[in-house]
Amino acid sequence: MKIVVLGAGAIGTLYGAWLSAANDVTLVARQEHVDRIASDGVRITGLEDATYPVKAITRVRAIERDTVVLLTTKVTGSEAAIRPIVDLVAADTTIVCLQNGLHSENIVAGLIGNRCLVVRGITHFGAIFAAPGVVALKASGHTLLAPSARSRDIAQTLTAGRLDGRVCDTMKEEIWRKLIFNCVVNPLTAMTRMEVGWISDERLNPLKRLIIDECLQVARRDGITLDVDFLQLVNDTFRPSRNLSSMHQDLLNGKRTEIDYLNGAVVELGRKYGIGCPANESLTRMVKALEQQM
């Protein structure tokens, strides 16, 4: 399969490296990252220690037939990444939005129109951008794809590349499920500069419960009922993690976060449905205040 990874940070570089073993992969990334990959390949550390020779460029000048574009930027970078390729895609191109947040694929679809297929994806892998050319794999998982004409083939390719691709018929439910995790883990660990595993501290349970309950109320009005003890699930799932959340990494690197597409999205949707979300709104305001100090 011909694959272009657009916005190859930590997750995109991991996906590109593993997929390159059996596919024609090109990473699109910043100059320093591209230069190091060109000279030394992609090095994966953490849960494995391996180096992969992968093609890397800073700009897409052409897209071959039947190419799958994995969009792995933060949602805040979607427009800047997609706009330069709008006139390069064709009907046989597929863009997979492997991103966080509610309706992040709508940004891409709004730019692309009917030029090509746009598919929403979710990754459950965790990785840190350690240095140009180096990514630390911190958590293995799986990859979900919304149903489409090409999703099954793409999922099979992901599975062959150790990325456990699955076509998910309940994608909206899974988007909400990951959104709730992110609304708890990302802002709290980012503001406190703590590892993800810290979120399992039971002294945080009252605050986590407030965040979760607001999310669940909005989700129900949005047509999704999740009969899960999210508090226990958050504590059990993330307790062993030594990873840094993506929002934590953004603040450390002086980058804009995805808060508007996580807690902020819950607040906005809550307003639409007449549901107040004071805990999520407070977190959104605090993270934005930290962004302004960058």
C-alpha cells in the first residue's frame, strides 16, 4: 500500500516506521526531523529498540494513485496540513484522520469536499517525540477505523504492520469513550506536569468524577449512552503508564493544545443542549491561560 503520513510527530512516525516494513511509506515532517531520518532512519525506543529506514520529506508535491494519507497532526494543525494537498488528491485517495476530539474529521472534510474519501480513525498507542528521528513507544494498543469502502483493506494493512487495525461499527461511541479519557487525563496531567499514571491517584477521584459526569450528560444528549464506570476504568487503565500526555508535551514544547477539541468541545456541545459543564469549562480556561504564557 502507498502511504503518506502527514504530520509525522510521535504517533505518525511510529505508524510510518512500522508500516514501512511492507509498504511504500513517506513521512511528511519538519526539516530537522526529516534530516535526521534521512541520515539515520527512524529509531523507536521504549517498548522496543529498533531502527527503520523510511522516506521523509517536508512537503508533498504529488500524490500517487490509490494512496492512503494518514493525518496524524494535532487537530489544531489539520487545516495547515491539508490545505496544501487539496488540489493533489484524487477520487482514489483516502485520508484517514487519526486524531483526537469530537468531529475532528469535519475540518478535513470541509476542506476536501467530495474530492476524495475521508475516514475517521482513533489510535490507542502512546508515544513521545524524544528527539529528531527518535520516538519513544510508551504504550501499545490498537487502531479503530470508521466503516468505509476502503477501511477493511486499510485495517488489514495496519494489522500486518503490528498496529492492530479494526473496523468499528460504533465509531461515535468510541470517539466519546476516548474523548472522556482525554478530558480527564490531558488537562490534569498537563497543568500539573505529571506523568499519565499519576491520574490514578484516588485523591483526585472527586474532581475526575465531576469531569466524567458532565461528559456523560452531554454524550447522552448527543445520542450516546456509555454504561461504564469511567472513574474505575481511568484509574485501572492509566495506573501503570509512564507516558506524558499529548497536552503535557504540547505545553512543554510551547505549542497550542487541543483543549478546544476536548474539554472545550464538551462545553460547547453542552451549551447547545442546555447543559452546564463548569468543571470542563474551568479546565479549558486554565489550559488556555497556560498557553498564553508560552
